[in-house]
Amino acid sequence: MKRLGLFGGTFDPPHVGHLALAEWARERLRLDQVLFVPAGQPPHKRAARLSGERHRLAMTRLAIRGNPAFAVSTVELETS
């Protein structure tokens, strides 16, 4: 069975702290993959201060490139 970790956040922008935490969790919990899930409309952040969804998605994809254990899910963006 594949062990999957879900990592949700605004990722505006994604930064080295996000990546370090995801890698730490992957190693510590022996996960096969960490799935980054950018939030569609986070209730605790004002929309006027957020980058657009497609920009946050693109930034997240760029941030995780090169790590085959990381992937991105658009499920939150599709339902917002």
C-alpha cells in the first residue's frame, strides 16, 4: 500500500520552509509521496492579498520540481 502525505496551504509563495517540512515528514513518517494541496480560498486570508490561484499553483509546481516524492493536487482549486 502506498503511503501518502497531504500538505495543504496557501503557498503564496511556497518557500524553503514548506519544502523542508514536507521532506522531514516524508522521511520521518516513511511516506512514499507528499501531495501539496494549494488552498482555493483560505478562510483566514483576505482574497485581495492573495496571488491568483493559477499563479500559486504554478509557483508550487516550480517549487517541488526535481523531487520525485512531491506532487501537486488541484482538488482545492477545482472546488473553490
